[in-house]
Amino acid sequence: MRSMTGFGSGEASSSRWKISVEMASVNRKQAELVIHLPRSLASLEPRIRSGLLEVFSRGRITVQVAVEPLAGGRGVLQVDETLAAEYFQAFHLLQGVCNGQMTPFQAADLLRAPGVFTVREDTVSLQDVESVLDDALGGAFRRLLEMQNLEGGRLRADLRNRLETLRVRTGEIAEQSPRVKERYRLQLRKRLLDSGLDVPLDDERLLREIAIFAERCDLSEELTRLHSHFDQFDRYFDDPEPMGRALDFLCQEVNRELNTIGSKANDASIAHAVVEAKTELEKIREQVQNVQ
């Protein structure tokens, strides 16, 4: 079991370039990838995206790639001589307009003129850095998975404990279920006596009413399905594959069975156990939203 939240970073270098990669993931119902690459490496995005989608089925994963030249790499200074000459001519034109009242033109003035001096950075070649990028990506990916697995272990332990509480509440419901029919029989008998009708306990009409009630409030099917869902939870806990969506679906099915039990039971003790079970189930659903 893995969590959807995590962070990992990786670095790798060649003789000319250092590549740094950061990967961060947060909760999302669907897989959402945001990949930031230098323009010269943009063609690698589909391959990176495809690799990530093989592992991550949910969550927002952000990948940030930075490329830096090492000590031997430096930019190249370029001078736009044509533009410099135009600045020079424009200055002399203004001197004529101002009747020579302007300060003399100096070469240092061109340093402040936009576009005259530019530094062309050493461009990164895809062929030079592709293998280095793979190493940096691999390091960040491994550390991200390590953090997700660590957090996933904590989630698994918490979910197991809460699932055991659900089993206990279901056991309480199963224990109370056979007594519902007997309590109903006594209540029905008491209402008849309070109404002045002394009907024998073996009266056919009384037995038929009890039988109809017993069939209507029978919880055996719901309890069987609940235990099946709990067993499925256990199997998913030990599954290395992403399971968040499956656990979310199981939570919906458990909630459906609990609602049915609550509506059929017509018993205060069972209703109380159902409320406590649904409270615990809601905590499970919240945790499941963090599972990859």
C-alpha cells in the first residue's frame, strides 16, 4: 500500500551539465501530471509522462527539471554592432536638437542601452544529457516511492485497526439480530393484552405476523456481504498494485449494507451499533482518499 503524498529529489552530472529533478505528489481522485522541462528537452515529456502513468493511478505529480552548466560551461558575450551604431547616430541627432547642450557621448552609455550586449547561454543538447536526465529522474522517483511506501505502511496499520473495529460492530449486530424476532413477539403480545385481547402465543394469526416480521428484518444476507467486503479489504492490504479506487468502492458497498441493516432491523441496539459502524467507516473513507 502506498500513500498518494510524497517527495523525492535526484541529481546527476556529466562533464558539462548538472541536472536536478524534484518530484512531489499530492492527493487527487485522478492521475494528473505536471512536468516542467527546459525547452530544449521538451521532446522527452511524453516518455516521462508514460513512465509515470505506469506506476501512479491517482494523485497530482509535479516534476521539476533544472539544467545547470558546470564550471567549464559559460555564456558567450555578443555585441549588436548595428544597433550600437544606431544609438550613436541617435545621440548625435539629439545633440543637434539641443544645440550641443548634452553631455558628450561615451562608450559606457552603450552598456545601459537595451539589446546592444547580450549573453548567449551555452545550449544544452538532448543527446548530451538524456542519460544523465534518466539517472536524475530515477533517483527522484525512487525517493518519492520510498516516502509513499513509508506513509502507506502507516495508512495500512490505521486501516487494519479501523476495519477490526468494524468487524466488532458487525459482530454485535449479528449477535443482536436473532433476538429481534423474540422482542417483537413479546411487544406484540403486550400490545394485544394492553388492548384487552388475550390471544394465545400459539395463535395462527400471531405466528403469521411474527413470521412476516422475521422475514422482513432478516439480516443474514447483509451480514454475509459485509464479511465478504471485509475479507476483500484484507486482500487489498497485501496487494502491491494501486488499490485506492478499489478500496473507495468497497467503502461505498459497506455503507450500502449498513444502511440496509439500519432500515430493516427496527431495533434500538442494532441501530446504535450501525451508527457506530458508520462513524468508523467514515474515518476509513477519509484515509482511503490518501491511498494510491
